[in-house]
Amino acid sequence: MTPILVFDIESIPDIKGIRTLHGLPENLSDSEVAEYAFQRQRAKNGSDFLPHHLQRVAVISCALRSNEGFKVWSLAEPQIGEAEIIQRFYDGIEKFTPQIVSWNGGGFDLPVLHYRGLMHQVVAPRYWDMGEGDYRDSRDFKWNNYISRYHTRHLDLMDLLAMYQPRGSAPLDELAKLCGFPGKLGMDGSAVWSAWLAGDIANIRDYCETDVVNTYLVFLRYQLMRGALNRDEYAAEITLIRNTLTALPAAHWRVFMDAWPGEAP
């Protein structure tokens, strides 16, 4: 089978970059620098959501379904820095050429990874192949690559289900819960920066991991709906995920499973 790699990132303000762009003094704290950037952004468009290039990648969580089974892991600070997080993510694409699946990955996660990858001299030829590379099957990438919006080698599930209309988009948390899945547990993206400042990096990682599993569960429901899985195959995939997560020792998976008693009718 073609490996399926579901991914999600969590980001924080790029404090160093904000200091560089605005010449801010070193005696300002990280929280003060971030608040300066938030205030500028609010004055500009009414939102404190920073531009993609000023989002520093703190965590990339992945869920991989392959012939070897199903597994979930994270590339995260402080164990490794941002440059290595991004490089190792693209190295996985280089090695396995998976179908990658995201929720709003085309609108947020991938543009962030593109900009931050440029800054860190990340190398990702397979990901950027659009049919002109040196791989044996590179010609196929002209018609199905990771970059083009309407190709499926990267499937932005939110974008597709909304028929590529922003006004049709649904929040992952709400859609997952309406499908009978756990949804977000304990925190959401708006709490990531405050959790980072409090040193609660493990909770950010755990939250990101549950997001990728929710995304994969919604992806499986989509595969059932479009006929790529029959009902028995879908049930087998759900059982595989439940068994895999139940066997994991981390506490956030026990919370996740407690919130997932079974399939929605």
C-alpha cells in the first residue's frame, strides 16, 4: 500500500525574527516581543494571528499508516531544534513518498514549513518535484504532486470537503466530534503560546498528536464515503487504531480513548 502520512504542526511566534525585523532591544522579554507583534497585527487587520513567515515551528506530529501498521510520533523542541524538525519531516517524504494528509495544511502548515525551510537551508527535492526531477517516476509528479492544490499526493482534507470554498470550511474539532471521534482534548491552538511560555511543551506535543489522529479518523470516514474502503475494511482500520492507541503508555492516549467509546450511529 502507499503509505499515508497525516501531519500537523504547532507554531509559536518567531521571537528572534521579530526582534531582527523591528530592531527590538534584547532586554525585552519573549512575551513582550510577541505582544509587540500581536499589537501590530491587530492594528493592521484586527487579528493577532501572525504572518506565516513569523511562525516558528515547535512541533510536527505525524500519524503513519503503512504495511507495518499504524504509529504516531512527534518531532519536537526541546529535543531537537526547528531546522532539524523540518528537515526530518521532509526526509520522511524523501524516503517513503507517502500520500500526505492534513487539515488546512495548504492554508497554514505547508506555507509555514516552506518559509521556515528556506530560512534553515532545508533540502526537500522529492517534496518539490513537479515532474522535472531525476527520480524514476518523476514524470508522474507532473500530474500528481505535493504542491498543486487539486492533486491528492497532498490531500488537504478540510479544503477538499469544503469544495475549496473558505466559507464552507468546518473546524476539525467539531467535525470529528460529530463523527463520533474525540476531537480536541485539553487545549486548542490559541493556547499554544501561553503553554510554551509556561514551559508546558509536553502538553503542546500531546495536543498535536491527538489532532493528527482525529484527522486520520476523519480521513478514514472520507475513504469510506468515496468507496476507497468498504465497511469491513473501514471497521478493520478503526480496530487497528483503537488497538494501537490502547497499547500506548502515554497518559494523553488514555484520555483520548476514554473520550472515544465507539463509532457514531
